[in-house]
Amino acid sequence: MIVVGLTGGIGSGKSTVAKFFNEFGIPTYESDKEAKALMNRSKVIRRKLIDLFGKRAYGRDGLNRTFIAGKIFGDKTLLDKMNAIVHPKVRSHFKRWLGKQVSAYVIKEAAILFESGADVDCDYIITVTSSKADRIKRVMERDNSSKERVQSIMDNQWTDDMRIARSDFIIQNSDLEKTREQVQLLHQEILSKTQ
């Protein structure tokens, strides 16, 4: 089965693009969502994150995301250590999920597809791009974040140029209807590769 990686910087519109693929019946694995779920479910991850961040990493309701975000905010070394704990488990979970799918191809959505090394599991890669101003505005509205916080996250991610250089397809997400049209054309092109 063909695995199509879907990536892009924070606020680029990956989730919107993934929903459009879902409308064509293509299953999507949301790596970031699954990573958060595994951080709460997996005892191994929990133990390692407590070793890394201390006991405040988890509270009564599970993962203390605010505390961890504060710790990794601007600390790339700590962020890399956390990713090294979480992403191998996400990769294993993805492979189990993939084994249950029956469609012509699947989408693997991941913000840090390249940074985590998950691109090696993909046959093709789509990068979603959007203007920096649009991305910052979307994330500030979605997460109730400051412009500085969003910029800091962007600074810790690959640039669009870096992603594009290693991608097979680019979707420019500036207008929803045009984005939907790009997804439809890409869906047909990927289907033609599965025959």
C-alpha cells in the first residue's frame, strides 16, 4: 500500500488538507494526535518523560502539556530528547494501523515528518505551504497563543524550502476552494500511481 506523507509548518493547513483527502475516502493517520495519546497511554513513555522533565510532567489528568511546553519552549535539545522518546513508539503504532487499512493509499500527517525520520516510511511526500502571516494568524486564533510563541515554534521547525526540496508534491494553501481543487487533482494522480 502506498503511504503518502503530509507535512508542513505549524499553521500551514495540514489538517484541512487531510480532511479533504478524507472526503475522497482516504484514511489519515494523524501523527501529532497519536503522539499525544501515546504520551498518556504508554507507561514506558510516561516513565521516560518523568525522567527527562521531572514528576510535574504528569498530573492527575495525564500529561501536563502546559508544563512540558514551557520546558521545551526555546530549548531545542530538550525538544529533540522528547521526540527521541515519543516518535519511535508513534512509528510502531503507525505500522500496526497501516496493516489494518484497505484503501489504495493512506495519508500520514506529521508536522515533523522529516525531523523525526518518519519520511523514510513514505512513498511520496506532500508539503503544505502558506504565507507566514496566515500561519501566525491561524495559530494565534486556534491556540490563543502570542505571536512570539508561534514564531518560536516556527523557528524550531524546518523551513518550507527545506521541506519542499525533499517533497514530491506541494499544496499552496491560501484559498480553501483552490486548496480543495489541488487535493482533488493530487488524489487522482496518486490513484494513477497505485494501478
